[in-house]
Amino acid sequence: VSGMKAAVGDRLIIRSRHLDEHVRTGEILEVHGKDGGPPYVVKWEAETGTAVVIPGSDAHIEHPADASAS
């Protein structure tokens, strides 16, 4: 996603494109792109491993400050 920027500790949220699929949420453990861009190493909620993710247009980043403001 062009312009996506994240830092370690941010949350990656991927909305489903299908009605019967859940929203995936994970914590960003590593940022490998320039200036906070992807790819990211993500630990998904309710999963034991990590994954390298290059998010698509259905994803957004939630920064810890964003979560506390809601």
C-alpha cells in the first residue's frame, strides 16, 4: 500500500473482502521497508507463528496513540 507507514508495536488490521471471513489483527514486530513501509513481520492474534506481510488495499495501520484516543 503506497504511503503506509508503521513502527514496531503498531497493529496491522486487514479487513476481509468476504462476508464470512473475519478481520485479521496482528502486532508488527519488525519493519523492513524504508521509512516505515512494508514488508512487516507480524504476529497475528490467536496464532503462534509470525509472517512476513506486504499489506494490500484492505489493510490499515493502527498506532498505539490511535487506540488510546478511541
